[in-house]
Amino acid sequence: MSVTNTSGRRKTAVARIYLKEGSGIITVNGKDHKEYFPTLPLQYIVNQSFEVSELTGQYDVKVNVAGGGVKGQAEAVRLAIAKAIVELDAEKKPALRAKGLMTRDMRMVERKKPGRKKARKKFQFSKR
């Protein structure tokens, strides 16, 4: 039984996963994924790659995720799982790509510039 190792990123979140055949248990940072991602939309995001490729409950996933917020972490896990599924079965790629699960979302927060209040906002100017 081989283990497939991939990673996924979203904003500043990085997820590394280890996918192997099993009963569908997803462990995130040592906790069950339903405990780590308590809301239903986040749980749906994590399981979306399996549902699209019709492999729900066939693989166990061990996830190490760090950085970013909870939603960014969930989307990083989703990308990593999709990449692992494609590594195992390349015929699943068109279905995953059609749903947008194979694309790395590159958007990040713009850095703060010197002499400004935020990235683009300037200090208030008043002429007295």
C-alpha cells in the first residue's frame, strides 16, 4: 500500500497531505477534520475533491496545515487532495479542472508601503 504525498497552497496557508487507501478518515493536525473545521461549508470544501472525483470514503488523509486563516487552510487542503487524486488517476483531472479544483489561487494580501497608512491608503491631507 503506497502513500501519495502532495502539497497545496492558498494565500499564506500551506497544506501537506499523505493519502493512502482506507475508510475515508481525514485527520488535520492530529484532529478529526470535523473538529478542526467545525462549520459545514469548510467541511464541504475539504471533501469537495473526493465528491467531484467520486472517491468519497475510499482514502485516508493525514494533513499537516499551517499559516493563513481557516478558510485558506481548507482550500489549501482541497487543492492538495485534488493533486493527489490526479497523481493516482490522471483520468480524473478534467472533472477536477472543470470545477476549478486544480488551480492554485495566487491572490495574497498586498504589502504595506512605507509612508502610507496601509497598502494603498494614504494619510489624510488637510490644507489649513
